[in-house]
Amino acid sequence: MDHKAELLERFQRYIAIPTQSDPKAGVVPSNPNEFELAKLLASELEEMGFEQVEISEFACVTSKLPSNMPEGQKVPSVAWVIHMDTVPVGLSPEIHPWVLKNYQGGDICLNKEKDIWLTTKEHPEIEQYIGDDIVLSDGTSVLGADDKSAIANVMTAMNTITKENRPHGDIYICFVPDEELGEKGARKLDYSKLPVDFAYTIDCCELGEVVWETFNAGSAQLDIKGVTAHPMASKGVLVNPILVLHDFINMLDRAATPEYTELREGFIVLKTVQASPAKATLTLKIRDHNKALYEEKKALLLAAVEYLKKRHPRAQIDYWQEDVYANIADSIRDDNKKGIEYIYRALELIGVEAKTKAMRGGTDGSYISTKGILTPNYFTGAHNFHSNCEFMPMNSWQKSVETTLTLVDLIAGTQK
């Protein structure tokens, strides 16, 4: 069954509500329009027959489609958790998608008036999709396939299931805000409303991609207060926090930064610096797929801070670090690994080659998995997330929704 028309219609409806997250807001949701999208989605779920449809004070939507399996037949319960926000990368929050029919190769003019192009030199991957219909932005914004293509996917799949009365176990659909700000919406989710055996996210990227391994992630902050003095009387008095911070940064390994690492290599990244002759503040990110190496990086930073305190005893030095999310792979157990196995079987059944990826980042599932709910991720089909050259091949999108529907069938046991 071809779902392309419904996918595109739903996508256009959802993208019409601008939900670009705001890192300066300090609240969840960071954009009040996320409430508007939540209301729309909650209404559509109720129309499909979902029960217990609720919108929390944080704009988290939770809902349940009760099992229609024969009495006494128990199958796993499953959730899909999809984020509603689009990324804030300095582009317009207003998104105007369009479809290039039957792409025939070559560069694509996204916006004639502003002379914005998607070129094959910068994005050669586009030519994999010659003959396909391609959904694009007008070049002034991201496309928002991250993650509204996934919202359209799940809502199209659930509409199909309810209309056809396909057999299924308990299905929970959740929509959360502010994934792009560090899984903030997933952190506000009431997990008592997700009594499931495992869950899925659909977030990034090309056809066939499967992610069940992500970074362990931490954040850290170093605050240094110095001792101020006029330059004419500074000897033996002045403690310049900028130079103290410089000493700390010099203790870090330049080769263990994002620009020098790849694949499963972790890193420490210097994120922001604010400094004056009185105070300096440095924020950092800590990342590694390997839990032991992640802990080593945290210990290295703590040791560097202790040395800094000894070297500069008159400076006031404060440091904190916290875990942000974890590697999904560390949540795999014998009783939940079936959730990952179902993805590979679904791809086999629909004729898509699986492309397993250790993500150099995280998904909402990276946090949800820490709550005891294994949450792997599979592809939307889109490319170039967080870019005005983001694009969605319609055939890949169709395969993504087929994956969702096939997962439901596999979990219900109607396909093997």
C-alpha cells in the first residue's frame, strides 16, 4: 500500500505549526507552539480511537491504543516516542516545503529569488535518488523532517492500523518537546504512562539506518574567580582567571576533540567561554560510546581541576559535571533485545538493507533507555538534518512507514 500522499499531507499540516525550540527560553516547552502541535496530535489520536490521551503541563502527549488480540493472547507492549520541535540553527522558524517531482540529477535551486542551491558538489548523496520525488525546503530554513517526518510516519501507520483493524498488542504513542535542546522533553515524560516492554524512536537518517548504540554523554562547567588588581600594583596580588583557565585547557588532549575523532572514538569538547579579569566560566561536553572510557574522561577532568587548585591556591575554583544521557547499548538485556531484533526482521521483510550505525550523538531513546525502556532508533529516510539542504526522498519515507507497520505485525505475531 502506497502511503506517500498521506505522509506528505500530514507533514505539511504539522510543519505549518512552527516549533523551533528556543535554547534561551529556560522552560519546557521552549516554544509555546509545541503546545499547539500537541493539541492537534492529541485530537487526531482520539479520532483514531486512542485512549488515555493526555497533554502534560510540559506539552508531552501520551496515549494508548489497547490491544485487540484474542483474549488470553499476550504479546509485547510497545511505544513510539517522537519529538515535536525543530532545531534552532539560526535559520527561519517558518518552513515552506515543496516537492521536486521525478528528480533527474544535478544541482537543485531551492530559492530562485535568494539564489539558494543544493549542489551535488556539496551534497553528492542527492544523486542516489534520481527518479524519486524529493521533499525540500525553500532554502531559508531546515526542512523539519527532523522529526516531523517521523510524526507523519507514526500517525499514518496508526491510522492504517485502526482503519484496517490490524491485530496489535498495546501500543503507546508519545510526542515530546525540545529533543533538540538535550532531550528535555523526554526528561519531563511521566514514565508511569509507558508500561511497555520496549520502545522506538524514528529520528535520522537515510534509508535502512538502525541505531542502538549512542554516546554516553555528560556536561561540565568550570567557574574560576580570580583576584583583581590595578596593573601598577599587580605583582604578587593579581590572579587572572583567564590565564588560570588557559592552564586548564592546556591539560586537555587536543587529539581527543570532535575535529580529530570519528566512529566510536570519544571526545571532550569545549563548548562556551565567558571571561573577564574577575571571572571565567568554561562549559564542556563529554562523550564516549564506551562506558569505561567515558568514566575515564570524567576522572581526567576532575584530576585536572584538582591540579589547577593546587597550582592557583588563591583562585576560587568550582567545578561540576553531570551525566546527560547514556548509550542505548548498555540497556540491552535478554528480556528486551527482541525490540532490536524486530527492526532487522522488519527491514528484511520489506527488502531494505540494514545499515547499523553507532551514532555520534544521542536520541530521546538515549535518555528513555536509562529509565529501563530499551529504545532503539530507525530511519526516517531524510538527509542533511540541521541544514537548509535537508531533503526527504519519498520512496525512503514510504519504506520508513512500512517499517513501522511491519514492526506492529511482527510484535503481534501476524508476521514471522
